[in-house]
Amino acid sequence: MFVGSREAAFTYGIASAGATHAITAACARGNISLCGCDVRHKPTTRRSSYDDFEEGVPTGEEQQQPWKWGGCSADIEFGMKFSRKFLDAREIEGDARSLMNLHNNRVGRRLIKNLLKTDCKCHGVSGSCVMKTCWKSLPAFRVVGDVLMKKYLKAKIVQAAKGKNGLKLIVSKKNRAVKANNYPKRMDLIYLQASPNYCERNLLVGVQGTQGRVCNRTLRGLQSCDLLCCGRGYNTHQIRRTNQCRCEFKWCCQVQCDVCEENYEEFSCK
């Protein structure tokens, strides 16, 4: 049983964002027959500065040149709709965990839409920018992951309560009294329970623990022995292995290799 922790919130958020991103990108490449480019951004003449601001068109000096919609804008609405049908369909129980998952799925989808960027290309003689063509494009998924990681670190804990229309998620009285900013916003990740101790094995909540995990003694980061071993220390193993080396192609048609031995150290958590 996977608990409703902030890690679960991040997992659902990034899975939803990934599905939306992948589907929208496939539409733009023409890989899905049901969709293509966003028809709302058809080629058109330049509008007022207020409309430009609302659509996210570059402002400042670049805006002084005429521009028009062109290229293939990302059909984010189709991507969000398809992702919602695909992922939200699993959440049929109507319990607190389903409500949590639905919220975090929605955050992932909306984030892709919020991070859409406007790309433009200049047209003109000898590199001049007499006219610019602009279109909406997807952000790099690394950018999406970085934003979701920040949301993971600031995720808000909630609890279930009965309302007029059924179960709903609210902020606990304890968190409400501590800080006003504990109230989750529409684009915040939410979770129901504190994270388990991932250092120790607990199969009841799906935690394998870190005992026996291979780690790197020299690194400082996610794969380091200091972090993975949770302060328990690590074992050092002397390992000898054989592999093929100094391979040569012999005419015709054979590859001949020597057998080499290699000795190295491997470290695993106690």
C-alpha cells in the first residue's frame, strides 16, 4: 500500500505533466491523427498591445516590429483533455486518496499549460526583421521537473472531511492555526500523510529500505554513501571480473578479442 505522502503527490503530478507533454508534442509532430497544431493560433495580423500581452507575445523593443501567428502552436488543450481521460479514469473510489490524486494530476496538466513559451522567427531581406512569425511551444521537460520539485518541497498537507456534496479535502485545524500560508493554492501539490522512513525496510507501506544498496563513496549527492546509507555506514567489496578487450577485426569476417581481468571496489549500505 503506497501511502498518500508528498512523494506520492510528486509522482502523480509529474506523471500527469509527462503524459500531457508527450501527447501535445506528438500532436505537433503529426504522430496522432486526432490532433495537430492549435487552431486557435492561426496566422493573423498583429493586434493591440493588450492582446499581445494576454497571449504572451514578447514585449519591448522586439514588439515594435510587426508579427503574426504562424508555425505550429502546441495544441495543449488536446494534450490536457487526453491526459485527463487517461489518468483520472483510475480514480473512481471517491475517497480521500482519490481526491488527492485528482488534484495533483490537475496540477501537472495545468503546469504544462502555464509554462508554454512563445517562440518567434524573423523574416526579411539580409537578416532584417521586417516580419516576425510566432507560435506557442512546449517547455523542455527539465524545466517542468524543476518547477515540480519546488512544489514538492512546498507541498501542503490536508485531511478529508464530509461536505454537502460528499468528501472533500481541507487543511487541518492544527496547520490552519500555525500559518495562513499552509492553505493549499490551486497549483500546490497536496498530500495526506507524513512520509515514511525510507531508510528502513517496511513492506506494509511499500518501502524497501536502503540496506544493500550500491552507493558511491566519493560522491556528494543522491548516490553518495553518506546519504543512501542513512548514517549506518557501508561495506566495501573487492570484486574481480573478466571482460573482452583489445578487440580486432580479422578479414574476413571475424572479431577477435582478448580476455582481460579487472579488479575494483564496490560499496553497499549496511
